[in-house]
Amino acid sequence: MGHEHEHHHEHAHGHDCGHDHSHDCACGHHHGHSEAERLVEDALVLSKTWSGEAGQPEQLARKLQSGLEVLGKLLEEDGIILGHLKGLLRCGTACLACSVTRADAQDLTPSPDWPPAGPCPWTLTVTVLSLCHQELVTEKTLDKLFG
């Protein structure tokens, strides 16, 4: 595809933030740790960028939206994503941002010049912030959906 960049941080205590475990999940409950440790204890932050030379803007936008929809289904509980999914597609000078906090809704924000008229150099960055469910989303998951 092209160049790839990534940032990955995860920390787990051996549970998946279900409702039946010995110390509470990272949703604000006290764990006996410092405030800073508690903030990242059960979180997953994963960000990756893909790029190419001659992408079709509308096709790339569909790939972004369908990939975020799949991620949302992996990370949702009762329709609420336990975190935040972000995508930014740049095609030439135009860009399309996508933000997801509910499994059934995507907030799309295009630049005024979106979509470009034809194929153009592109980058796609996807960032996953999940308060729980670390094992469900990995770099490999992102590559399958967006790479």
C-alpha cells in the first residue's frame, strides 16, 4: 500500500471490563492505584496511518465508514461505544473526518472542497480509544479493515 505509521498503547489486568471481576473497570471506579495509573489501566489507544498515490476519494470514504462501522460493533455495549473511534481521510488538499461514539451513528465532517474530482494522493488515519475490550481490536484488525 505505501507507508504505515502506528502508535499503540495497552495495559491490562487480565479482565475484559465485563461486569463480573474482582476490581472495577476504568469507568471511574477506585482501584487502589494513583489517579494517573487508574486513567490508563484498562484502556486501549491504537492509531495507524495508511497512504497511497492515486486513491478514489469516494471509494476510500466508503472503506473508512464501513471499517469504523465494524469496529463500532466490536466495541459497543447496548449501542454505546465504550470509547471513541476517529478517522481522517486526506485526498490531496481535501479531507473527510469521521467520529463515532454510538454504534448506529457516524458524524462526518467534510472540508469545503470534499470530494476531490478524481484520483489523488491520500492518507487515512484511524484512531481507536477504547476504555475496555483490549483483545478485540489489534493492529491486525485495523489492517484487515483499512489496509
